Amino acid sequence: MAPRFAPKEPVVLDPPKDTQFTLSELRQYDGVQNPSIYVSVKGTVFDVTKNSKVYGPGGSYAVFAGKDGSRGLAKSSLKPEHAVPDTDGLDEGEFTVLDDWFSYFSQRYNIMGKIVPDGEAKI
């Protein structure tokens, strides 16, 4: 049986990278300031550039480009104010949805690194 949310076609992923990003540094990977598009889920940064029609400027999930969108993904919300890493106050169902999104990204997109607090990143 295929893993839940497995891609229809096999996806070959690169080994995960361990680059450290602050949220400020991540912002430049929005498809505008930088042609690469990164989205962080639960503090793990994914390169979603290959799906720029969805995550790039004008895309349906562009609100998450260059951000940790954990709260918005958990709440199934595309509101800009929800495109933040804060998961305080989420209920059990929302955490399940967030875990499902993490699995979805993990099976499709290369891991570029992790989010660290401002002032700690070493790219």
C-alpha cells in the first residue's frame, strides 16, 4: 500500500540539506526577490520552485512562498495573517492536518534546511 498522500508518479528527491534559515532570510525565496521558491512547514524548509504555478506569484498557494505557513496549512487557511509558524492554540484535528501537509511536502519537494531563530542562521 502506498504511503498516504504519495505522489501519483515517483518523485526522486535529493538528500536533505541542512542549511539554516531565519524567517527573515526565508522571505527572499518568494519567487519575486529570488527565482527560487521555498516554503517551510513545521520548521523544515522545502524547495517548491518546480511547482511555481501554485506557489509562485499569482498562484493559489503563493501566500506561503518565502514563509513558514504552518498555521495556515493546519487551519486550511489562505489568509496572509495565518501564513506564520505559530501553532499555539491549534486543536488536535488541526495538528493532524498539519502533519498531513508535512507528509505531502516531504514526499514531493527537496528539503533545503531548517528554520532557526533570528541571529542564528549560518547559510
